[in-house]
Amino acid sequence: MREVAIIGAGLVPFGKYPKKTLADIAWPAVKQAIQDSGIKKKEIGAAYCGTALGGMMAGQRILKKVGLTGLPIINIENACSSSSTAFREAWIAVAAGVYDAALVIGVEKLTKFGGGTLPLEKEDWEVAHGLVMPALYAMRARRYMYEYGLTEDQLAMVSVKARKHGGLNPDAQFRDPVTIEQVKQARPVADPLTLFHCCPSGDGAAAVVICSADKARQYTTSPVRVLGSEINSGNYMTGFRDMTSPEITVRGAEQLYEEAGIGPEDVDLAEVHDAFAIAELLYYEALGFCAKGDAARLLEDGETSLGGRIPVNPSGGLLAKGHPIGATGVAQIVEIVRQLRGQCGDRQVEGAKIGLTHCTGGGISGFDHGVCSIHLFAR
């Protein structure tokens, strides 16, 4: 397997674009990534497009806008991990020598649903009986509070940090700061979660160009190496499961660290799937950034804020940057690429050399999550 590098990255600001089509949202990110890479369109061997709810042939609809047709275009759905799964498939193809270069797109247009929680499959018995994602994470939060003494103020601090970081990101959907009291007093969603504990819905797109590492310097002076990639499905469990420990993330992280030959102590920054405030705390522990039950301490000590030991979600994360679900995985990668290149201005993580992205997807009974994808990158 050849080493692979990212040579171009593009992203459109996340927000609400009700009057734009999916293709109109996405093509500027694709154009930006190709221009950033320095590659010629004819040198791109294949394109992989991740979207959960974008409809048939999303990649073809997007790429005809930029005149990139005739090549293999593979469309991938895998819930919130759709585009991070697309990235892994492109990485495998380039590493195996099938293509020298590939384009990866993540895109979603959630405004077409008119608001509300994500539509889940009614054939699932928990969904049929009323399960929605905010309720699931509210149960996780309550159990973690019971087991480890997490307070409502500490839970709110996750959202405060996200908004503070998002205020430094011109591509974030929410950039206004919030206080602990504002988070706690916001509109209730599912106790103990309020509106500000939950990521917003919206639209967005991101794209990256990858190529074999031995060719990367032909196109750019700042390639970012892919150290490793893992994707897993959840273990089906019909009985008790520990809602305070996302086993799929624990398992995937252990596999990835072993694959890359490093440990969590070597990671300089991370973009994690904080769809709800409690999720970020659970992932501190699952990814090995702290011991079980110590997540709140890590947050309170400022270790996961900009300037701390392991900044988490310097982009603002899903809570502030937004979560157009199919776009999220590649958008996380774009943030890590720009951080490792030193291009993030006021939110730059100083001295960053190794970055991690983490994206899950859920909403199926019996699973901790249906899918989890984790990637490691380095300069």
C-alpha cells in the first residue's frame, strides 16, 4: 500500500441555503479544493461523494457543474459518516494504486426538510416507537450525570467552548458567544438538553483532493499525510449496554492507534462528532484523551480549548460550525488540513503536527452507533 497525502481542501460556509440546489451548494467547495491542490482536472482518476439524504447520483449532479465528467463517480451513504466513509474508500483506492489521485466530496441540504429532527427509518422498532436523536443523547447525559457526577454547568461548558471557537471560524454557522446560563435557560429539547446543547441543522459542502504521497510535491508545497483510517459498524446488542461508553469509538480508536503506531498522547488536536454536548465529553474518554469519568475535569481545566493540551473542535465543532450530516466528515478533514498547514488564523493550534477526525452515525436499535470512522493526519 502506498502512502497517501491530501493536496487540496475546500469548504463553503455552513448555513441555510433554501433557494440553492444540492449541486449549487457543493460545486464551489469542489472548485476550491481543485484549485488549492494545483492538480489538473484530467489527472483526477475518480470521485467519491458522501451524502446521507442528497438523493440519487449526487456526485454526478455536482461534478457536471465543474466540467468533471466521464470518470468513475461513486456515491456513498453511511449516515453522518457518509463523507468520511467516502474518504476512506478513496484513500484505499489511491493507496492500492488503482488511481494516482481522487476527489472526495461531502454535501448535504437539510433545509429541504423544513426543520425538526432528522428523518429516521420507521422500519426500526425504536424509531417507530418515537426515538429521535436528541432523546437518545439526553438519556446518555442523564446516565453519565448519575454515574460520574457531571453537573448541568459542566455540560453547558461544552457549548460555551464550541461557540467561542466558532466565533473565530468564518465558515461556522453560529459565531455568537453564549454563557453557561444562556445554555441552561435555552428552550428545552429533551431533558437535560436544551437547544444550545444540540447541533443545528443546515446545509453545506466540503471537498478534498488526495494523491499518492510520492507525487504530492508535484502539486503543492504543503501536503498533509494520511497516517491511518478506520471504519467500523457497531456491535448488535439486544440487552444492556453502557450508554456512557461508546464502544464503537473505543474499539476504532484502539485499532487506529495501533495501525498508525502512535497513541492518544501524540495527537495535537481533534475534530470529534459533538452532535450533542454530552457526546464530546464521552469522546474525550473513548479516544483516550483522559480516563473514564475525567472528561469534565479535562474540559474545566481548559485542556480541550485553544491553548490547551489537546484542543478539540477548534472549528467550533458540530455545535457551532454546524452539522449538514453528509458534509461533516470531509469538513472535519478540511479543518485538520488547514490547521496542520498553519492556515487557521485566530483559531490556529500552535505547533500542530498530528490531527484526528472522528465521525459517527446512529439511529438503529440495538447499536451503540451504526458506524464510526476515525482518521489520523500529519505534516
